[in-house]
Amino acid sequence: MNAPESKVRLARMELYRKKGKIHAREVKGRFNTLRWSLVLLTQLVFFGACWLPWDGRQALWFDIPEEKFYIFDAVLWPQDALLLAIVMILAALGLFWVTAIAGRVFCGYACPQTVYTSLFTWIETRVEGDHLARLKLDQAPNSPRKLALKATKHGLWLGLSLWSGLTFVGYFTPIRELLPAFASWGLGPWEAFWVLFYAGFMYLQAGFAREMVCQHMCPYSRFQGVMFDSNTRTVAYDLGRGEPRNRHQKGDAPKGDCVDCSICVQVCPTGIDIRDGLQYQCINCGLCVDACDGVMDKVGKPRGLIRYASEQELAGRSTAGHAARLRVYGALVAVFVGLGVWTIVQRPSLRVDVLRDRGSLAREATDGLIENAYTLKLANLADVPREFEIRVSGLPGAQLRSNPRVSGESGQIRTVQVTVAVPPDGLGSGVKPLAFEVSAVADPNAQAHEKTTFVLP
């Protein structure tokens, strides 16, 4: 490499990798198209799902004060926490599975940081121009034009952030109630806090932090290496085919396919050079693949100098050993999917919680029986009102001193105060086991058996 070429390359790398804000170059290609398709899909779901009506209410509504999650026809209660645990385990296993197959591909295509950074960059490009125009604008002194462009960009960023914050809170406070309250400055303190927090966090993360989140703040970038092996397909540079780089060789010296244009660096959202090998900052977005394929088309070389490939594949070795690991992940996913389905199918339509009155352990009634007081919480999880019958068992002669039949509205928790009395003869003293049995009058299969204790003096 002669001196002028060396200086040009170093200046180019300095521009895109080391100084200040990264202004990534736009690129067209199949992976960029896939990336934007997922951006649009995720945002269509996020911004649109909260507007879906369902049976007189919002289809997706997480009603924290009432401790109920509405998901279309399903109503989930705190007692359904097992389902949440299964979903979280499936999400983790799915992430491990995808990472073992294709590295940090989730980060490149579906991570919220990537999605919102893409949207913010798209706005920035439409307002300020391409990567070179943005760089020139940043380096220029302040002027009315620069201030107007910057104000427009930040105004659009703040608008998108605020709308996202309102949408997020709209899953907890129905969106059709939230927007009028926001327009009339009638938001509650917690609603206002979360709208502003979400909007501010998005504005800072996607507008300013960007690649720093992927490089320094995201824990996944640090521990992803333990989920990789030599068979994991990541964005990789084919060193054997690309080196020595074409630009550097004169005469009849051997030449690789890489022309050292550095466009792969210019399009990288984290500013790395994939030709330096696998790096934890790489989010596997494939934009450098699109860029390199475009250059190879222009110089008449086959595509794939940069591509999704494993270490074993690049070395020309078999990847057969990879299948066992993937089968284990697949089997675990199948097990937890089955467990989730079974949990949903077996989910009861009636739940009962029993709380014994600890303020009055036991009392003697006028007829000589010993009484304990209890509070029953009956959760009617069916979609129709029902009547329930309450019985007690576990102690000889135990009887219910309250009305054994109570009604419960659909999707509501009915609180019932009951008193249980038992004869003291032959039972001794201390804490004895007792059970409440509750069943739906019209549906004997809807039953709940809840254990508690009875205190004898």
C-alpha cells in the first residue's frame, strides 16, 4: 500500500469508527428489506393492538388496579403467574436457540433498541440528508438553516417518543380514555410519569445513545459468547477469499476479492469493521452483507465475500455436531410449549382463597360451639355470572353458620365473610386442619378445595 492510499483508508476509518457520532450509510438489499419488514411489523402490532375492541372493552388491557390482564377472551389473574413464568422461560429458550443458530440476530432485526434507532435514523436522514450531509451539518457552525433542521428533527423525534409513551401506557389505561385525558391535561400522576418516562427514555436511547447501548450497556452483548460455538452462523468475512485485498496488490501479485472500499464499515450501525473478525459489538444485522454484495456485483465477482457463515463452514469442515445442541434446545421449547398448553387447558374457572381472621382466634358461642371467622375470596373466572355453594370438611360436626350459597359476577372476585362452628367435645385443643369446598351450582365440575386451619382453645 502506497502512502496516499494509506492516508485515504486511515481517514475513512477514522471517519466511521473513531470520532463522535456514527453516521451510517444507507444501503439496499435483501437483509435491509427483511430488517425493515420486521420494524414495520413490530410497530404495527405495538401501535395497533391497543386499539382493538373486544366484547365491549379493549382486547389487550393490563388492569393493574383490579389485578386482571385481559387478552382477548382470556382473563388472567395473579394466580395465573405460572403462565407468565412459562412465557418468560420460553422467551429465554427461544433466544438461546436463535443465538445458537445465527448469533445475535435478534439484536439486528427485532430488538426495540434496533427498531427505534432505525426509525430515528430514518427521520434524521429525511430531514438532514444522507450520511455525508449529516456529518457535514454536524461539523458546520451554527446557522439559521442548521438550527431549523435540528429543531425539526428533534421535534419529530419527540413526537414519535411521546406517541410511543402514550401507546405504552394505553395498554394499562384504556387508550380511548387515555388520549382525551392527555388532551385535557387530566392524566393521573402515575400515568403522566410513565408516559414521560417511556418517551424520555426512548428519545435518549434511540436519538443519542444508539450504538453505545449495543456496545456498552446491553448485557446480552457480553454473555452471548457463551452461547456461540464454532458452528454458529454469524456475519463473517471470508478471509481466504478476500485477502490479500485487491487494492493493495500491484502487477501479477495474488489478489483477493476484497477491493478495500470500506463500504461495509460505512453501513455498520455500530461502526465496526467485520473484516477484523467476530466482535461482540456486531448485531448480525446483515447490512454489511448487502453492501458487500452490491460491490461484488459491480466488480463482477460472486456474492458472499461477507455472508452468514460459521467458523466451521469458512474452514471447509462439517457442521454435523451442531445438530445435537439445537435438538436439545428444540426439545426444551417443545416441553414448555406443551406445559403452557396443558396449564391453559387445565386452568380452573373458579379459584378460592381462604383467610382466617387472626384478630379473633376462637370464640365460644351461646350454644357452646367453638367458632372461627374466615374471609373467602371467590374468583369467578367464567364469562357468565354463577351461583356457588360453600361446604366445610375435615372436622367432625363442623357446620357453616353463614349462608352456604353466594353469587359471583363474571370475571369478578366476591369477598364473603363466613363463620364455622364445631363442637368442642373430643377434639382436644390447638390448631386443627379444616377445608372449604366450593362448587358452582349449575356446573358441578367447577370446584375448588382450599385447606386452612381451625383453632380450638
